[in-house]
Amino acid sequence: MLARDGYRCRYCGRYASQVDHVVPRARGGQDTTANCVAACEPCNRAKRDKVLPRGTQEISGSSWGLD
């Protein structure tokens, strides 16, 4: 996932060193390429087990506490 996404966080564009489940495993998400994206540590930590609203592809700093 990291190489596929160019080591860029799919939420903020910073350098990514982690893989995030778009639909968290705790909420039934699977370990598939369609459900996993590269994420930086702050975004992955902020998202935790939340599911982004449908159609949302970015985490805004204010709504995720990243400001």
C-alpha cells in the first residue's frame, strides 16, 4: 500500500509510514487493497476506528484534531 500510494498519506499528503484501513477492522473492514491506504502517523492515530463520511477522501485538520 505504501509503494502504491507513493509513500504519501491519502488523507493529508504528508510522508506516510503506516497503512490505514478505510473501513476499520473493528467495524468489519477487511485486509484488502481496496480498503487499505497509506497514512501518516498523525492521521492514522486521529482517525482511529472512525469511518469517513461517504465521498470524503481527506481528513481536514480541524475535524480530526490535527491543527
